[in-house]
Amino acid sequence: MHYLLKGVQVLFQPGYRKFILVPILANILFFIALSIFMVGLFSDTMSWFMNFIPGWLEFMSYFLWVVFALLFLVAYGFSFTMITNLFAAPFNGFLAEKIQKDLGQDVPEVSIPEMVVRSIKREIQKLIYFVWYGFLVAIGLFVLSFVPLLNLAVPVIAFVWAAWCIAIQYMDYPADNNLQDFKKLRSDAKKPWIHTYGFGGLTSLLVMVPVLNIFVMPVAVAGGTLLWLSKIHQPDAEFDLDDVEETKSIEDLR
């Protein structure tokens, strides 16, 4: 909550509007398309799955409906975040860079075309990581869903995985700007694990809410940047952010 609130505070300052308008407009269009697709997919999937439920297990159909609904909700938020971030990567990179510079930190200088190309390549690298390990997690959860009692943990495990992925997604923009390797970022993000999963978990909940998820991305980029700076990049450094009221040093970000 702390870093997302600081992210909101940052975005309300002068000079940040241009970094969020284009991504939000793109999010609106994608939100409409994805919502229509996911509603239809959920209905078709449930109809197909229920055909395999024997009569003596019919009493569990409502429970299974809830489990699958929660899984689809997680998948909806996860898919919305991953795909929109792929297209908005350059804008998010520029936003993270501006925040870091406003905190008085140097950022390696690269040309705009170089940054755009690098951002897209990084998003593809992350997407491969998320899809591959997400596929393995999905297989494990599918098997687990047929085990009595243990299937209660399926939505929880899915949510924890989504929280990790989304935290990494938004902390990676400043990491990429500073040329930090993606594997190194994943390793470093495990150290302040409470902050990482707290930030990722709350952001995951927000992106599951239709309409609200349209506006979450720029806030999460700002919050992820502040989290990365204060917990990974230079946890002992002093920063000044004159553009953000009541934020005088990195201590205010922790």
C-alpha cells in the first residue's frame, strides 16, 4: 500500500501527465477486448468441464465453479497486465527514468530509439519467463484441483505466483533503465520479500477489478520504481524529491 500511495502522489505532480495518457488510452481499448474474450472463455470452459463431473460429485459443482472463477480472475488480471505492459514498455521506461532523475539519481544515458528497442526486448524476455513458469504452475494447480482439501490452496498459490510476477514486472522498469540483469533483479527482489509480495499482491488485486485496472499501470510503475530504488538499488542512500510534497528523502519511501 505504501509504495502505491507514493506512486499516486508522484503522478499528481506537474510534468507526469504526458507519461500516462497514451498508456491509459491503450488500456481502455484492450480492456474492452479482453473482458469480452474472458467472459466467453469462462462460460465455454465451465460448460466443457462440467460434462466430466460424475453425478455423485454434482454437489461439488458449485465449489468447483468458485475455484475456476477465482482462477480466471487471476488469469484475467495477469493477462491484462502482461500484454498491456508489452505495448506500453517504452512509456513505462521513460516514466521510471523521470522519477529516478527527480530523486536526484543518475540514469545511464541512451538514445530514445535504443531505449524503445531495449524495452521491447526486455518485455519479451519477461514474457517468456512468465509464460514458461506460469505454464508449469498451471499444470501443478490443475492436478492439485482434483485432490480433496488440497484443492482449497489452488487460488492462494495462483495469487502468490501472480503477485510475484507483477512485482517483478513493475520493479523491472527502473532495473532495466539501470542495465540490471533480469536474473539479478529476480534474485535481489527476494531479499525484501515482504515488500515485494506486499506490493505485488495489492497490485494484483487492483488489476483484477474491471475499469480500475485501466488506471493501475502508471501508478504501479511509479510504486515499483520507488520500491526498487529504496530496497534494492541504493537502500542506504539519501534522495531528494522536490516534486513530491512531503517526500524529502528515501527514508520517506520506506
